[in-house]
Amino acid sequence: LLKEGNSQNIADTVLACAKLRIKSLKLFLQVEKHTERFVKEGNPQEIANRVWACTTTLKIKLPNLFAQVEKHADNKLLKEDKAEDIAKTLWACARLGIKLPNYFLHVEKHVEQLVKEGNPQAIANTTWGCAKLEIKSPELFAQVEKHAEKFVKEGNPRQIAITVLACAQLGFDLPKLLAQVNKHAERLIKDGSPLEI
């Protein structure tokens, strides 16, 4: 499968295993072995799904996979990536405690697009990833502040709570975001769980 399969088929297989909670160490070790080819041939969504699947299913670090993400961050990945794919990759890195300086440098260059086009879950995952890895991303949080009204209107209590907590952990003061949270407090409290409030 891995020698002959194309990148899309392999990404689909890995993603299916993750969603079904199938812990096939042999499959993931083969993904690691063939990572360079997959990253070169695959699209950003396939790569993000592979990274996410490895993190979710086995919670193992595949050094070659993350090295290839780091290596190709500036050309292929972030130029073609959608907000959700960037967020998945950042979330996976944070979950495993992996810092990819080149990848994060290029994420910082694309945050306006990420926040403007991203859904609230992608924004929450990205801000959480930065907080978890202690990566100050001033441009990311400036864009969250700029688009605070849309984010709070569209976001659910959990997504908003994660983002506000990330701001606090990294020491960012975002008055527009907090004003929007205050403005929508009734909905957020009604819809949220005690943990999110």
C-alpha cells in the first residue's frame, strides 16, 4: 500500500485509522519511512491529516514527518494551506510538544488570512497551540482582536474560552475581544458548560 499507493489514498487510510481509533504502529512507521515522498506529492490537507492522525491515534512523534513539515513550510504547505489545515498541524505539534520554528515563522506571515478565512475552531486550535508551546505570535493575536466581533458571533463558548485563555496565558490584552465576550455573555453562559465559563 505505502510503496505503490498515492498520497491521497495513504492519507485517507491513515485518517480512517485515526477516526476509528485503530492503533497500527506498523502503518505509522511505514508512513514515517515514506514521509519525504508523501510531503512532496501530497497536498497540505493530506499532510495535515497525517500529522493529526499520528497525534490523535498513537500520540507518537514521527521525527521524519515533522522534519518534512518544517522543511516544506515556506514553499508548498503554507502557500496552499487552508486555515483548518494549519490549525490541525499546529494543534498536533502542541499536543506532542514539538516546536517547528520555520513552520511557525511562516504561520505568522499568513495569520491574517488564517483568521479572516478560518472558522472559530481553527482559530481556537491555533491560539491554543501557540499558548501550549509558549510561542508568542503578536500578529495572530492582533488579527484575533481585529476580527473579534465575527469570531465571538460565530464561535461557540468552548472556542471562545480556549482563545481567551490562550491570550491570557501569553500575556496579550485584547480589549475588543473581551468587549465582544461581554456583549455576548448571556448566550455564552446559556450555551456553555461550567468549565468554559
